[in-house]
Amino acid sequence: QVQLVESGGGLVQAGGSLTLSCAASGSIFSINTMGWYRQAPGKERELVAAITRGGTTNYADSMRGRVTISRNNVKNTVHLQMNSLKPEDTAVYYCHAVGAPGLPWGQGTQVFVSS
């Protein structure tokens, strides 16, 4: 079973940028849609960006225009480039296969945006 490890989070000032990375222990080629989710304190986990095997992307309204998701099916990685970060983007960010509830979640990577 594929294991996912997220990295790249940290502390950034409002307006700053971060690039999150997700490394899979196995092939993600067979996974149709990979996504980045986030969970803020006291809130439910939400999908913020998704990308299909063929490269079609979709973004949550809250982040559209500020983030870019990409995937490399050879290197088995998924990235999330985030710009113009806001304090409300503070959350733990996870990558996961969309629509695969049986796949274990990784530890996530914490993003903290200061005002």
C-alpha cells in the first residue's frame, strides 16, 4: 500500500509563499486523482487542490488563483505551490488520493501564516 509523506511546511508571513511536497513510497500512476487537503484547528479536513493522472486540476474557491498543484508520475511526487498566503491558510496540509478512504493518511505538514 502506498504511503505518503508530506514536507515543506513552516512559518511564513502573510503574503509569503511555500511549496509543499508529497513523496509516495510507491507508484501513484494508478491513482487517478491526487489531492492536497488541509485541516485547521477546530475545522474539518477540506480538499483544496486536486490533479488527475492526466494533469487536469481543480481548486477550492478559497485558494484558487493562489495555489498550483502538480504531480510527477515517474518520481511519484505531488507538489503544492502556495502564494499570497493568508493567516486563514494556517492548517496542517495533507496529500492523499481523492476517493480512496482506505489509504492511510500521512502525518501532514504544518503551515502557519502570521499576520
